[in-house]
Amino acid sequence: MRNKSFYCLWLGQSLANLGDVFYLVGLMAFLYRLTDSAVAIALVPFLSTGSRFVSALIAPIVLERMGLKRCLAVSQTIKTLFLLTFLMTSIALTNRIGSIVLTFLILVLISFLDGWALPARGALVPLLIPEKKLLSVNSFLSMLDQCMAMLGWALGGLLIVYIGSYKLLALTFVLYTISSMGMTLIKVNEARAEGNEKANRPKWTLMKEGWVTVWRHPSLRIIFIIDSLSTLADVVWIAAIIYIFVDKVLHVDASWWGSINFSFFAGLLLASICGMRWNRHIKHQAAYYAQFSSLLACIFTFLFGINSIPAMALVLSLFYGLAVQLKATIFLTIEQTCVPPKQLANVFSAADAVQSVLFALGSLLMGMLADWLGVRTVFILSALLLMLECAIIFMQRKQLFMHEKRQKA
């Protein structure tokens, strides 16, 4: 982790992640002040997800033309310029409708650029870090992501009260600027990612390359299916459904909503620390830990759904976060070790496109089911999806972990 370019990557990405949370908090507060409408706030995740889906579809073309490092640096720099434009324009703009349109436009544009950055980061890591350290590094990066999320939502909520939405967005601009500078300092030899492929390939070939790679590679195909099931199952843990659960099932005040969310993120953080501490052991027993963590996620989701004790909800949320994060880190490491980095970026783009759609549709579906059948029902349904996922991991474990077996041999 003393690699200077890797240092620039994780520092720049951490500041960008913190800025992303501040930007969402500030943008939603700004929007609510303009509209005084919950529907307008609900459009934020919907538009953000939709924009990322479109971006993920064309990300392979952008990554091919620009390269991984340049794409990451350029996307962050343009995000910074977009935010600066919003800050300058919103001061001069007095028309309420115009301000609302501008806010949604900035949201869509910045989310669109995130669809390029996420695959680029995932594919850059194997170029900067030796393969034997990947699981530990992925755990480290995941830990930073969760720390920034926890810090961002907690601190963002306080800052929005004391300094207001505009100053919070101005602080986000500062973080974005520093992040952009860090991204430009990354030095990486992408020749090993490029291989001998010819440049200027047809756009359709580039767009479908990630999907073809997933389909042809048994391990990737299984992970793709598992991640899709996980995405559908995980939507019950979004803030809106947890809020209903706190009110309708636990019968406690809204402070417990924040506590359960915090407990979930603490579980993610704990899993990342475990991955760093015991990375060699987990790597050698990856199949066992993937099956075990998937089973635990199923059990904890079911127990959470039937539970009525607030303190127990905190414990179950913590262990659910630990289980899903450990499984996700293992699968990410498998993807990074069995696919060349250049193809890996396209694989991540394909996965991001599908998961964005599934998350949006799943959130809508689970929300309707929570209204129609009760909020407990959606957690039980989520547990059933995770049980199916666990069965797939168990039945397909030989194909899923074949790359690990070849490495040991």
C-alpha cells in the first residue's frame, strides 16, 4: 500500500466518495427548500440510477478511447466543473422552476459520470497492486468507502443544519477539486491491460464485450447471477423501508432509523477490517467463507423481518452488513484475478448497468409489497432470494472457485 499511485487513487477516491455524500445531502436539502415536496426528493435516487444505467452501457466505449486512468481523472474533473457551474448559476438564477430544472440536470450529469468512474477504479486496482495482495487491498478500499459513507451522512446532516445547503455544496466542490488533482497524479502502465488488441474497434463490439466475457466465463456468469439476486434482496435495507419497519414493527421513534443504518454500515466496516487482518486465510478458504456468509445473510435477514425488539434489530443489522460485505469482497477479488484488467472494466460496466436497473425496479416493487402485504413480508421475501443465492453458490462452487484452485496448484 506504499505504492504512490495507489495512494493517489485511494485518497482521491475517498475524497470523491465523501464529496458525493455531501453533494447528495446538499442537493436534496436545496431541492426540498425549493419544492417542499417529498416526491421531488424521491426523484433523486430514481434519476441518479437511471443516468448511471445509460452511462454504464456506453462506458466500454469511453474506457477504450480514453484509458482507465484518464477516464477516472477526466470524469472527476468534469464532475467538479459541473458542480462549480451549478454553484455559480444558482446564485444568479431567481426563477424557481429554472432552479429545480437545473438541480435535476446537475444530478443526472454527475450520476452519468459516475458510471464511468466506478468500472475504471475497479479495473485500475489490479494494475497497481500485486495479485497476492488483492483481497487485502479490496478490503482496505471497501473499509474506506464505508468510512466515508458513515462520516458523510453523519457529518452532512450536521453541516446542513449549521452552514446550509449552498455552503455544503461549496465544501463538496473543494473535495472534488482535491480529488481531481489526486487522480491526475496516478501513474500506471496500461499496456498490460491493452494487450495486442487493435484500436478503433466498432462501438457495438466494445459495448457487448463485457456481456460476452461474462457469458463465456463460468465464474463470472455465476457471480453475475448471484450479484443480481443480491441486488434484489438488498433493496429491503434501503432507508425508506427501514424507516417503515422502525415505525410499524419496532414502534420506536425515528432515531432508531439512523441507528439501524449506522449499525449496518458498521457491519460493512467490520467485514473490511476482517478482510485486511485475515486476508490470507480467507483467500485460501474463499469457497467456505462465500457460502457461509451468504447463508448468514439469509438467516439474519429472516430474523430481522420477524424481530420486534429494537436492540436486537441493531445486532442483526450489524451482522447482516458483515456477511454481505465479506461475500462481496471475495467475489470482487475473483473477478479481478480471472479477467484481464481491460476486459474487467467492461465487465464492471455490464454489471453496473444490470444492477442499476434491478435496484430501481426492486426498490419500487418492494415498496409496493411493503404497502400491500406489510413490511415484514418483504424481509422474508428477501431472505428467500438470499436462500436461492446460497443454493447457487453451493451447487456451483467448483466452477465459481476454479481459478482459485488453479492458483493453489
